Amino acid sequence: MKIQFLLAAICLVLLNACATSPMGKSASVAGTWTNSLGTVWTIKSDGTFEVDRNHDGKVDIRGSYSIKGDTFTIEHNEGKVPKGCEGPGVYKFSRTGDNLSFNLVSDECKDRKKNVTSPWHKK
């Protein structure tokens, strides 16, 4: 009887820990974001994103990303990607409430650097 009670207590503790653990990093950046340049960036929790560069409601760029710790890597782009922006971009990110910011680690794409490092606000 004591063993059953102990096992039940352990299960309850584990279930509570799972239910109250923080969201994964992908979930922390997931959402639709906008910046002062008028760009709308929809970051999905499945590791993909869509960008509406001119705020016309149409997707201009699609791609994928990965997150390791606080490092956000844009791995693949397709669509209206500016010349020289086919390669990866690596940034450190942080989120505070409805604000998301990225700091450059490495990126050869000038246009992407300008957009990504602009402050983002949840739409």
C-alpha cells in the first residue's frame, strides 16, 4: 500500500512538472510580427515562416528556421528573395511580452539583416 501511494505521488509530481514547464523556444517566437519597415513576419511553431515584405497581404518569402538555445537560424528561403540572400542568417533572439528582438551573429544578406534586426511587435 505504501509503495502504491509513493508511486502515485511521484506520478502526480511528474505530471505537474510537465504541465507547468515553459514553452519550447519555437513556441516563444511563433506568431505574426510586424516591424517599423512595414514587414509582416509569420513565424510558425513547426519551423517554417512566411514574410509579407510590402504589407499587401501576399506572401513574398517562405522559408524554414531552426532554434538552438537562443540562436535563431534562417536556413532556407524561397520566393522573392533578394540576390545574395539565399544562404543562412544566424541571430540571437529574445522576447519580452509582445516584443521580439534579434541581434546579428552572421548573415551575408544586407536586406535581411536590416529587417530582422528591426524591433518586432506582435500583431
